[in-house]
Amino acid sequence: METTTLQRAYDVYEDRCPTRLVLDRIADKWALLILDRLDGEPVRFNHIRRDIKGISQKVLSQTLKKLERDGLVSRTVFATVPVTVEYALTPLGRTLTETVATLAHWAERNMDAVLTAQRTYDAAAELR
């Protein structure tokens, strides 16, 4: 019996596939939180920094640049004094909106179960 295989240009299971770089980016907690925060209207840099507790200015700047390079975020500069910069999701970035929100908020909804599982695992590991 002859089978037809679907040829894919990219395969995430291959170690040298460039999709791994994109997965690394969007699987990063800061990128995930930034993408989720940008769902809606454009947001200024300092507003993002205030909203995402614990992110440093350096990490926020680096992550935004990487997301912009990947085509997921756009950066708009306004000639004001001081200069105003806003970030927004691009059309490509918007394709991730539902997935990012689901993943980010899954953690909120399931944290108690995860903590319980960790305690159970740790207790069993102590008995080994």
C-alpha cells in the first residue's frame, strides 16, 4: 500500500529547524506576558513596565526588540518631548492572541493543582 506523506517546509522536532527559535521566544515568560498585555490598544513602554511586575527595564527592552524583529510587535515613535514610544501587536502577533492568553491564564486557573502535584511528588521522592 502506497502512502503519501505531507511535505513540510519546517519541522519543530528537528534540532536545527528555525521554528525552535520562534518557540523559544514565545515560550519565554516575559514575551508571553508582553504579548498578552498588548492585546487591545497600543501601550507605552513605561505602562508595560508598570503592568508586568518584576520585569526590569533592560529585559523589557530586549524582549520587545526580539518580538519586533520576529514581526510580532510594532514600535511607533512620536516626536514629543520627551519622546513617546508605543508598542502594539502586528497582524502576525494578533494570530497568537488567543493562544497566548489561554496559556498565560491557564497557569492562574491551575496553579493550586500544580502546587498540589509538586507537593505530592516531593513527598514521594523523599520516600525513595
